Amino acid sequence: MCHPNSEDFEPRRTCDVTDALLSLLARTQNRPFASIEEALLIRELMQGLGLSQHDLAHRCGRDASWVSRRLQLLSGLPDAALAAVRDGTLSSWSASRIVVPLARANAEHADRLLTALADAPLSTRELRCWFEHYQKAFRSARDHMVNRPRLFIDALRETGERRASECLRDGPEGECAADLRSIEVVLTRLRKRVAALRPLPLTLIDAVPRLRTGIDALINEIQRKGAHDPDRDP
């Protein structure tokens, strides 16, 4: 705690604020507290009040390695992300799990994403969904995604709603027909690829009995159900 003396006197207000911040850090041992928020608080104390890592760790009941790990969280975060966390427009989870890895891989994309989020923010769930698709997208698509993340999420939601409506309209019969068309497409693609393989891998040869069993079972089931369909529904 702060103990000002006559030679080096700090204002009582500064001392009270320092004690309050240190007490808050100490209490985080007993309740959840975002790691980046802790890191921001630690950096504020160290830079603003001239505390060392060792001194701060001792005062808030932590060890120096814990303080060091928290500060490392800030090393990969752009200033815009830190400002967004402070303002509450970006969650600590999104900052550490999305912005940090994105900034390490492509700092320009991270900056453009943060600029777009400032105008059209996404929830943590939406941003996590966005990042999952970003990681799988081609480079050309990523450029559009970082510039208009809200547009991408809205389009994704509309596509999902349209597919759900189609499934509801077509029912299980439509789903089965769509699956059969997908199987036909996959088989056609496999035949073209297998024709170009020389020599043929053993894994493909070993898969033939399982493939034949599965296809025969499906054909028999369709024929059996079709022969006993009193309504003759196509």
C-alpha cells in the first residue's frame, strides 16, 4: 500500500487510486476477470505510477511471472484494439483470440477489420463465426471480408435462413434427393481422379469392399421401400 513520507509525498488522491487498483488486481484471484483487462490495468500502474513488475506483483499478491505473462498479451495487440477493449466495443476474448492471431499473420487485415468494426460492430459470437470462415477463405475473399465484416455476416445469415426454408419446404424427401445428387457428383469426380492415379494406392483398393457394401445397402433399401409404397409417391 502507499505510505507517503515527508521527503517524497504523493497526493492522497493518487495513493487512494493506486491502492484501489492494486486491491482490484488482488481480488481477481477470487472472481473471473478478463486477462487483457488485467494487462491494461497492470500497464497503467507500471507506466503511470512507475511501479516495477516485481513491486506490482508483491503488492497485489501475485508473482512476477504472472505479471510478465499478462503484459505479453498486449504485445501483439494494435493500439486500435486496445482502445476498443477500453471502450467496450471489442470483447477481451475477441481481442486475444481473433485480433492478436490476425495481426500476427496480417497486420494490415487486422487494422482494416478494426476500422470496419468501429463503424459496424459485431458481437463476440458473430466475430468468432467471421474468423472461422476467414481462416478457410481464399486470399481474394479475405480482402472483402475484412473490409465488410458486417455485410459478410448478414449475407451468411440470409443464406442459412434460405437453406432452412428450402429444407422446411422440401421436407426429408428433398434432403434425400439432394444427398443422392451429391453422391453422384462425388462419384463422378472420384472416377476422374482415380483414372489419373498411377499406381493405384492400396488405401483406395482396400476401400472398395466397404464402398460396394454401402452402395448396395442403399440401393436395396430404396428398391425395397419403393416396392412396398402403397401411394407410389415418386
